Amino acid sequence: MTLPAMSWVRFLRNYGPIPTNGNLFDEHISAALRRAKVEPICLPTPYVDQMADCIRSREFGAVLITGTAGDGKTYHCRQLWSRLEGDPSDWDNSNPIKHLRLADGRSACFVKDLSELSDSIGERILDGLEAAVSGQDEQTVYVIAANHGQILDRLRRRAHQQNSSSPLYQPIQEALIHAGKEHTRLKVFDLSRTAHRQSLDNVMRAVTEHQQWSKCQSCDLDQGDRICPIAENRRRLLRTGDEGAERLNRRLGDLIEVARLNGAHLPVRDLLALAANMLLGHPDAKEGLMTCNDVQDLQGEGRIGFASLYSNVFAENLKSRKGANRAMSRSVFRILHSFGIGTETNNNIDGLLVYGTDDTWLRQDFETLVANDTIYGASSNFEAFQHQYLEGEEGARLDADAFLARLGGQRQRLFFTLPEEVADRYMFWELTTFRYAGDYLELVDAIRPDGDRRPLDERVRERIVQGLNRGMTGLLLDNADQIFIASSGGFTQSKLSVLCENTLPSRYDRERGLGLIIRWDSYTQSPCLSFRLSRDRSQEINFDLTPVRFEFLCRVAEGALPSSFSNECFEDLLALKARLLSLSEDLRRQSQLQDDEEEYVEPAGLELTFIEIEEKGHGFLKKITVRSSV
């Protein structure tokens, strides 16, 4: 059966997590486009104009396009070739090295992927690269695509073989570590620094707004009462002023942003696989991804509801052992799965899903939030299992796995569909392992230079301070106005520390130059806690506030035991405490030396300061002087 968009859907399917996903590799895309006879998926390449300007200017001898696997290095290289009016047929041949005559008579040498070159050819390219960058060869400019480690490893081995250091190793390493630090004749473009949320937005728009989808308008499988799950998934993602689509894309972007701030890197290749899986995923389709021919069978069997894009986000369509291995081999599915959406929940949301049809207090919410979606929400299939679970015989209620499995899918759907207006009753972030991620993202927007720049919510600051105090002292302190730097009297890693060595205001005091600052770190591109115990800025102690550390502090502030949530985070906090104690001791010694220079006063005894707790959890300091009886 020939369907209008069949070729396009098959082409898109090859971007998904299947064994034959050659479309994810730019070096294979030209042949795939010719076979499918469709237009390519075009992603923005904001760096290409700057790359072209660098090459035309004669100021640079080389342009290095780097990043991790899947960041689009070869794609940018090909787009730059086209921008400089290179012949597309020359680019498509198998030779990894391309030469292009520029308008000013110079030659541009393109290396599509440094890893494809043999040692001897690679040495020749590096010889030319060093000559071009040093200015010895001004007639050739090099454009090289390479992973971070590849170029540095080549230069390191080259230096070892020649028994002399490479003049390019240090500049390239500096450019990769610190953006902006570059050789005067070498321009480095690190694609891994691209913001993940923006990359996701670019990918989703490029895929859902592709012109080939117009062919679906004449398809009989999506007319009248017939619903094509592929077209339905696209409609739910397509941002045409629809509030639900905007919310879905925003929440998905939030997950990707939290993952980035936790240190995960998601290349464009993975985001393309995610987009294809969201649109085409179905557990009954071959390899878990639908083609147009699958749709008619699924409609006849009444199983289109299992194509839910909300579950496809987490690769629930790839339940077989091989499919699960394919999904988890991609970092995007592994990271999204780690949020636990589908298994995490709270009583309000599960009460809504289980008892919403019978409970008069919940019925209106159930109609608005669940029953309004008859395809992926309260479908006839879901309602049948719900009825069997609530009203069936005892044996049916005991065998509740089928209904409970559907509850997981509904939790996933609700995470992406619950309006912000009902967050006081149904907190969608509690459907994840990061229950305070919403507060964290608001903190990021408040302190990021290009964010909303709103005042930081004081409740968030209070939880951070309470979490720090409880974690570093082991006491159930509720103080939010100061931070206790305490020890056990000896061992700094002690979980219970009641001997206060120093205190710090929870807000920065400009007059004294002391306090806690919650700021944006431009290097790590993430929030940071800065502890200032003196006016000397060089003695500032910084603590990266990642989402998992923020979650740890908030959970501890709410009463969780530190080690029960995360031993790793607890160890990080104890290490921070050790640094604060060490600095406090150094500052105390400096103060004593200054006092000794003025006038020595015989101490009356050893003065110790202990942390005591009032009935309501407020901590206060109690000083005790220990005198010798000798």
C-alpha cells in the first residue's frame, strides 16, 4: 500500500534508535536523501558565518571544529564547504580530505574527520597545520573536524615521536578548557558548548515543521474518525500557538536543562534520535518504531493508544531486551530514564488516576486532566482496566499488574500536561526523582546573566542554608540566618559536629565582606555557592550547586537523613566543611599573630563554643571556658 508520506516517515525512522540508523551520521546522509527523494532536515548552524569570515579574512591559518561524538562537526564542516561555494559532488566522495580553491587564490584544506586519517597522512596534515598557524604557509588554510581527545592525542603522540613539544598543543588545550583563550591564527569552535535546551528546540522545530509533513494532509489514515498516531504525536509537538504543545516542549526542555546542569552532555545526534522516537514509537511495531504501513494494522487492533509520545520520551516503546539495550546505549534515553518519571509519584496524583471517576471531590479534576484526552489519557482501554481494578472480583484486583503498568504511562503523560495552575494540588515535579527541580530552575533564571533576573525566592535560600547547617552539623537546626561551621573537636569528617568554630551570615554583608553568595559561574555555566569568610577574595570557597546537590540540601532541610539520600552528596558536603574549617583555622591564626604583635594577654582558659538547640529547632551558641586546675 502506497501512502503519501511513506518515504518521509521511513527516512525519519532511520534517525531513531534502530540498528540501521545511518541518518544520524552526516557522512551517510547524502546517499539516504537520494534514496528517499526527500529534503534534508536542516538545523541552524550559527557558527558557519563566523567560520567563513575567519577563512576569508586571511588572519587565521586554521579553523578547528571540535566537540564530542554526535555534536555535528561533520555537518558544520559540510555547511562551511557549501558556504564557500564548494561543489557538493566533491564533498560526497569517500576521500576524507577535500581541497577548495578560494576566491583570493588560496587553498582551503578540509579534513572531514581527523580520526579517519592514517598515521602517515595525519602527520602530513599536522605538518601543514603547524605551518599555516605559525605563518610559514600563508597560501593554505585548514579546516579540521575532530573530537576533543583526537586532536590532543595526535599532537601528544607527535611530540613524543619528534621528542619536542608541539606549538599547537597548549593553545588548543587552553581553548577547550577556557572559551576565548586562543592562538592568534587558530580559531577553535567547540560545538559541545552549545546550550542543550536551544539545541533541543532547534531539533524539534526542524523535525516537526519539515515540509514533507504536508503530504499527510491527503492520507486516508488520518481522516474522519481514523486517527494516525504519527500525525497525532506531531500535532502534540507542533508549536502553533497551542498551549499544550508549548507546555510539552517546555517541560522536555526543563529535563534536558537539568541533565546539562548535572554535567551530562547530549549531542545533537541523540536529540534527533529522541525526536524520531517520540513521533514514531510503538511497542508493537518492528524494532519499536512505526512506518505508515503499521498504522492501519494498529488502528484495526485498537492499539494506537500505545503510541503515546509521553512514554516514547523514556523509550517505553523499546521494551524488548534488544530494544532496551539500543535505547540505553544512547545517553539521552539513559539520562531521561534516570528521572524515574512513571515510577515516582505522590498520593494526590495516584488518587486522581485511581479514584477520579468515583470520588466526587476528584471527578472534576479527572474530567479536566485525564478524561479530556481520549487517545493517551482515559481511553476505553484505560477505563476498562480501572473498572476491573476497582469493581472486579478479588482475583482481578489482586492481579493488578496490567492496570498498574498503565498508571506509569499516565504519570508520564501528566508530567508533560499538568497545567502550572494546579501545581498546588498536583505537583508534577514530584513525579520525578528531582522533586525540587522546579525551584532549582527558578533559581537559575534568577541569577543567570541572560535570565529573568528576578529576586531569588527567600524560601529557596532558607532551604539551602538549613540543608547546609543540618548536613554539616548533624543537628536538626532550623536556622536560616546564619551558617554554622562546626567540628567534633578533631575529626572533620564526623557526622555529628557540635563545636562551632565559626559562623557566617546567610546573606552577603558588604560592610564586613562576609557571607554566602548564590551566584552564576560563567565557567561552569551553572549556579555556585560562594562562601566568603574574609574580605580577601582569593580565600573565597566555592561549591558548585548542581541539581543533585540542590535536591540533597532541600531533602535534608525537609528532614531526610543526609546519607540516606546520597552518600556521594554527603561526602561532598563533608569535604566542603573540611575546607571551611581549614580556612577558619588559618584566619584565626592570622588574627592571633596580629594580636601578639600588639600586646600579649594571658588567656583565662580554653574557650569553647557549642551549638545548642531550642525546643523549636533554633540553634544558638553557648560558650564554655575550660580552666586548668593545676
